[in-house]
Amino acid sequence: MINKSFAEITHPIEDELSKFNELFKHSLKSKVTLVELVTRYILKQKGKKIRPILVLLSSDLCGGISERSYRGATLVELLHTATLVHDDVVDNAETRRNFPSINAVWKNKIAVLMGDYLLARGLMLAVDGNDFDFLRVITNTVKRMSEGELLQISKTRKLDIDEETYFRIISDKTASLLSTCCEIGARASTNDENKITAMKGFGENLGIAFQIRDDILDFIGTKNIFGKPLGADIKEKKITLPLIYALKNAPKDESIKIINLLKSKERKTKVDVVIKFVKMYEGIEYSEKVALEYSKAALSKLEQFQTSESRLSLESLVSFVVERKN
């Protein structure tokens, strides 16, 4: 497997990605002035577009990029954007990708309604294109993402997340959408259920590795891929894999002290103490090992496909996700 830069990963679909960007921009159009104002603001916040990239590469790998591939890519990006807008309301976030969040600029009511609008636009796009197989996939994804978020909230309140619960949460919250991207991409270009299942599994394993890496970066990075500062999860009392392992690996009395610290309102030293604890009891090393296992599981799903530029790009995307520093 060859490690590539992000620009090299997207090179095989460079033209298709440009076309997608235009279609995505068009999909946000509205005759309501306020909606147009907010959507133009959203378009300024340029992310890496990992989800539509996965749709297009999966389509290309499974038979070729078609109009259905573009609709699928637009659908998942609309859903993803909707969830980010809603997440910022749930988390009371003030920034998103170094921009003030929608809720910070226009308040919660408009942010919630904009998230609803984006989701509705995505569903209408699928209906208008008769992509009812996409609708079946995406509605299950929305259900899983909502359940994952609600499970995390309920467990965060009690601070009793174990590994099994953690993997259930990240599978539903994060991996479900990446799995959906790959499945929709495959469905857009083939009816071969073996290929569709392989791509779905690739996305699920990639998504879990992606989230574990993101959780690791909360302890060792400067800012992670979502633009959160170091220790953001600790401040929000989110118990992720590095901390779960450290709590299990440390003497019981030390683990109890950390749990009590997380429950406390102490802010100044909390982050530094928890990060030091996680590093001391090998939470980072363990999590890196688990992320690597999931990345290998993702790569194994691509073995049935012939070597091609798209396959090499998907393989390199796995490395990019697991090895990224921010």
C-alpha cells in the first residue's frame, strides 16, 4: 500500500469532485432569503469532503461514476451537514471549522430549522431521482446516528461507559455514515450484493478507525479533524477509548480519583491531569493498536476488487485517517 497525500488520494476523481461541488451548491438553493444567506455561509466552511469522496471512489471501484453517484454524494453531504448544524446546537458549540457556528450567528431556532431543511433537501433529491434504495439506507443511518448520540448523552451523565458501549456509540454515531457513503456509492454503479456488502464493511471499519484516531488526537493533538481544541472531550465528560483503557489498567483508587475529577467542576487542571493519567496507563498505545486493527479489517474488504486507481486511493485514505496528526 502506497501512502499518498490527500490531493493524490482525490486525483482519480478530481473532475468528478468539481462537478459534485457545483451540484451540491445548486442543491442548497432556496427562494427564501434567510435560507440563501445561511447556505452561502455554510459553503464558505470548506471541509475535506471525505463523505462524498467515499461515495465517488466506491462508485468508480464498483463499475463507474454515474448521475446516481452524484445524487448519492450530494445526499450524504446534505445529511452530514445537517447533523453538524444540529450537533452544534446540542453541544452549544460556538465555532465550526474556525468559523462561528450557525447557532452562534443566528441562534438555536434558525440552526435547528436549517438542519431540518438540509435533511429534507437530501431526501427530496433521492425521491426526485427515484433512488428509493438510497432512502432505505439513509433513513436507517439517521436512526443509528440519533440512537448513538442519545446513548452517549445518557452514558456521559453516569460516566459508566465500557468498551462494548463505546464501540456501539462510535459505530452508530460515526461509522454508520461512512458505511452508508460506501454502500450508496456501490449501489449507484452495481447490483452485485457481494461488492455492495464489501464496500459497506469497508466504510464501517474505516469509520471506527477514524473515530478512534479522532479520540486519540483529543489527548495528543493540537486540534482534531473536527476543529476541536485539545481536551475538548474531557471538558465535556466524554469517556473515549484511551481513557476507558487507562481506567481499566490503572489501580482502582487512581481510577476513582479520575472519575471524581471528571464529575467535578474543576476546569483549570482537569484536562492536564486526565491527559497525563491516560498516557501513564498506556491508553494511547492501546487505542492506536485497536485503530490499526480496524484499518486492516477495512483494507481486507477491498481484496476482492481488481487493482485500480480508485482502489489505491481508498487504501491510502485508510492510512491517511489512521496516521493523521490533526
